[in-house]
Amino acid sequence: MVLQHATWPEVEAYLQRSRGVVIPLGSTEQHGPTGLIGTDSITAETVARAMGELAGALVGPTLSMGPAQFNLAFPGTVSLRPTTLIQVIIDYVQSLARSGFTHFYFMNGHGGNVAPTWCAIQELHADRSLGREAATPLQFRLRSWWDLAEVNDIRQRLYGAGEGMHATPSEIAITQHVLPDSRRPDKLPAPALLSPGFIKFHAGDNHLDAQAHRAQFPDGRVGSNSGLARPEHGEALLAAAATAAARDYAAFLAGEPA
Ligand code: NI
């Protein structure tokens, strides 16, 4: 069930049986010469809606912009400041909390969203801890689809170190599956492998400013061999993500620890 495609009586009826909602988090940023600028939003929304089908969960509107300042030297990127995303998430959650939702499951498709989303969750908890919010306590879970164990196994098996960090073959494969006509020919050479130290320091898209980032990664890919992507991989990755996330969502609603 997709919130935007529902009516208010349908949402009211849904709330009689569930207080949970899935919120897809994406980004609008370059994904290398062959990846779509909407890759992170397309992947997050597709996984969220597929898991929502399996779990009988309501799926809210995709937040299709996130912090991506490091990609602003590539045309077409639209970036929010981290503080903007924090405020948008707080307003999104508080709006639905007003309706009666208590369990918020974020399905994330962009590394740069992770830190601001945790900050927003802490701001929401702080409101209650400081006595400014008397309503029912709110519960949150944040998952990036590629971190789900079953998905991680597939992408390691298919791509190994060629998965890299940005414009990954796994995310591009999902867009190729969802939008078959969008596939571009990709004869790009494999980029240099990233060092373990680089991957650790830059986790969560903790990158430099836009000029420095483009100078460091001239074609926009960060260690990712995008040419390995195949639509059939995307189909398998999506199926694994939806199944694992639906199971994780059920555990979340049941109060089991992450
Ligand atoms: Ni991405």
C-alpha cells in the first residue's frame, strides 16, 4: 500500500491494524557516466514498495533528495544540507505521528543520508526525553538495502571489490531491472580499487568538497566497476532485499532488537 495512492479512510482503516510505516530515503546525484542521477531514489523506493507488498506495510513518499554536496561539480546533482534533511525527516515523522503512526522504518538508498537520519531520530527522542512531547513513544529502524545480509552476500559474490562505494554495479543493476530502457552501454575501464583505509574514513559518503571530489574521481564513480551491472542481477538483488527487509520489518514491529 502506497500512501500517495491511498485515501484518508484507507489510511484510517490501516491504522486499525498497524502503526508502522516504511519511508524510502534516496538522493538526486550523479552516478557515473552510465548510472542514472535518480539511482538512489529509484532503488530505495523499489525495495521499499516490494517489501511493503510482502509485509502488508504502508509505504510513504520517497525523500528523493539528500546530502550530496560532494557531487555538485557534476551537472544535475541536487543536494540538501544535512541540517535540511534532519528537519524534513522530523516534520515527516511528526506529521504521521499526529495520524497515529508509532513505528517508522527507513529504507535507505544513499550513504549520505545515514548520519542525518540518525540525528533526526535523536532529535525526536530528545523531544520526549526533555518532556516536550507527551505522545506515545516512537520507534525507529534505519536500514540501507545493501547492508541486509542476504543482499551483501549477493553483491560480494557478483562483484567483489568491483562493487566499490558509488555508482556501484549493484545499484545500477537494480535500476536496469526496474527501467530496462534506461540501460546505457558501459565500456568504461574498471576504476582503481579503494584502500581499506579510504573505505573506512569515507563510509556514509563522508567525502570532500565538490571540486576536490571531482578531481579525485573524474568520472564520478568511487571505486565501482559499473560495467559489471546486469538487469538480471538487479532482479535477484531486489528480491533478496525485499524478502530480508520484510522479515526485518516484522521483527521491528514485534519489538525485537535490530
Ligand atoms: Ni547511489
